[in-house]
Amino acid sequence: MYSLNICMNCKELLLVENWDWQDVLGLIGFISERWCWAKDMCVTKWDCSDNLPVLNWELHTGGWSDNEAIARAVEKNVVVTNIFKMLWKRGGHFYYSIPANAIGYKLVSEYCKQNEISRQYVHKNKHKFDWIKISHGKQLIKPKKII
């Protein structure tokens, strides 16, 4: 059984329109909390495209007016749309492809090479990184922000 989400108000839609593209994961989370039928219609999946890790994000409105309003707000976020939009299909289907490096994630091997550290150091200090495991046995990391 699905629960319907509360309609977004104008302030939240403006927030989506002006969301910082560097926090696209935050945007996806914010939207998925408000998307009707999010489990099936607001989908994210890590994958490899041309051996480069990408986050594929799909939005399907299903004809719900709230979902359509959110999708329009995302479309008004020019930076997100121009950088990440991959495909739009008639009937309210939006597909985005987000390169991992655009949102701060790198392959563990690449991160180690750039920072001249060993994989062993990274694995011993997992608490210092955000980890994502993707297909083909690859792992992505991003240093956590120190507050």
C-alpha cells in the first residue's frame, strides 16, 4: 500500500527551482520525499556508462498534478536541466544522467592515485568517506564534510 505525499507549497517549488546543482543528491532526496508513488516513479540507480560511473535518475509523473508541478520546478532549475538532463519522453517521463565526479564521487582507485595514498588507508578510515557500491564491483567514495 502506498501513502500519498503532501502537496508541495510554492516555497518548496521555488526551493527546487533554485537548488544548488552541487547538492543534486540532496535535491533527489528532497523530491523523493514529496513525490507521489516515489518507490516506482522517482527512481535512482548507480551504473557505469562507457566505464564511467553515473547516477541515473528517473521521474515519472503518472499524471499526478503534484508530481507534474515538481517536474516543472526541476525543469526551471536551468543548471540541473542543462548539465544533467538526458531525455524527456511524452507522458511525463524525465531521465537524468549525473556523472559521479560532478557530485564529488570518485572511484576508490582514482582517489587513491590522486591523493597518493593506499587503498588500505582508505579502507581503514571508512568513517571519513561516503561510500557507494555500484555494479561491476566498483566502489565510489567522497570525503565527508567535516563540520
